[in-house]
Amino acid sequence: MDRRAILATGLALGLAGIPETRAAPAAERVHLWPGVPPGGEGLAVRDETVQRSPSGPPDDIAWPHVGTPAMTVARAASPNGAAVLLIPGGGYTRVAVGRAPSKIARMFAAQGITAFELLYRLPHDGWKAGPAAPLQDAQRAMRLIRAGAARWRIDPARVAAIGFSAGGHLAGQLGEHVDNAAYDPLDAADGQPIRPVALGMFFPVVSMLPPIAHGQSRRELLGANPSDALAQAWSLERNVPASMPPTFVCHAADDRTVKATNSLAMFTALQAAGIPSELMIAEKGGHGIPLIGADGKPHVWFELFKTFAARHGWL
């Protein structure tokens, strides 16, 4: 995987040239759970980070262990009421996101969209919920965003979610389980809806079934030898419900890490279920979508997603 792809996948981006019209307020970090996360009783999971590149900036990090799931908030200087939950990737073996808002989060904030970047738990740390532990965090994040609508000056009806790589799989799980909470309610925030107004899945892991499954994500999520029934249950293309949010799917045809057939399978399933959906397949891009086009402006995917999501009430 080349350096550009790694940066795009992790959202800990060091690219220059993002247009920002004014300085945004300082970032905030919000813990998802008031105490020990669900199913963590008796565990001793500590947050751990590693540098993703010896020559990278200090915040170019990944988290192989997450004991304190959280959101980093990039507030819009001039909020338009919209918000987005950004879910980074890492093959479920780590979460590739920095402590400070990434370039992509600041890009959304510069457009008036408050961005929340998710640091979620990983199944290999032994959480009782197993493969559902990351989903618990994503659902809790959506509810906390809506519960804090006044604080962040957002419209709780206009919260979208975007996932990248394995984070795309988690975003898809969020969309497919909007009617089923993965944890018992803890407080008033858990009375808020889970469903994003629109969903973006970028170079996503979708299937847990050979031959298109991403091997690392499958092993980390389900174990070395999952049963066919378990693999089917966690394959997004096999489980699209009628309540799935409108979904935008994006991939590069030359992706050698996660096969583009994942996105094709997802789009086919969305269409079969009658879900409003759109598919973008770029000729080139590898495992990642460039942030900045040749003209120095945000890449076409950003405008395509904005246009799609706006049709469904995001903007």
C-alpha cells in the first residue's frame, strides 16, 4: 500500500491545500461511555498508539488497542446545522486516526459541517460483545451527537455518517442496525435515534465471504475460522434492511487491498432492497480516495457525496 493510500485510509492526513476560509474553534474530545464500556468488566484494556511512519508527523498514529472509545470534534466556524460522523479504517486490527482533527474533518468543518471522528473498540481486546463492540461505539456516537445538538449547534435530523475501508464496514453495520441497539440503554442520550440521514461507504470492506472478503478484516472481526452462518451474518450485502439509510458507495477499480467487487456487491444489494443509493467507481486511486483534485480543490467525491446526501435532507 503506498503512502497516499495509507494516509487516506487512516484519515490522519498530512496533505496540504485544503481550503479553509477561517480558523475553526479548538477541537474537543468526547468519551463515549460514562464508565467502563459495555462488556468490559474484568478487562484491563489500555489505550495504545503506534506511529504509522517513522518520518510521519507526531499525530500520524494508529491505535492497536482502545480502552476508552471517544470522538474528536471538529466544529464548523460557521455551522450550517449539518454534522457527519467519520469512521476511520484499520482492518479491525487497529484504528488509524490521530488525536487532533484530520484534514478531512477540517475540510468538512470549513464547509460549515461539524465533523466527529470516531475512535472505536476492537474485537481482539476481548470485549463481551465480540464483533459487535465497534457497532456499540458507532451507535452510541450517533446518539451522543444528537443529544448534544444544542451544544454543537447542529440539527439532530441532519447527521450523516461516512466510513472508510474497515470503517466503511462499520458504517454499513450502523446503517443496517438502525432498528436494533447493540447495547442496553445507559442514560437519556440513548433515547436518541441511531439512523444517519445519509451514509457514505468509501473503499469499504463489505463481505466476509470468499472470494471477495478482505482477509485481515474477516479474521480480526470473526476469528480465524468463522462458520458460514457467522460470515453471512456479518456480510453487509446479505443483510440490507428496508430501513437502511440512503447510501453512497465509492471505490477505485485498481484497489489491491479491498476489492472493488465489495462496493459492487453492496450497491447491487442496496438496489435490490429499494434503498436510494449511488455508486462511484474511479479508474485509479488505489486503496483510498484523493482529497484534493489536480485543480487544488476538494476532490469530486466530496461534491458527489454532498449532492447525494443533500437530496435526502442532509444539507
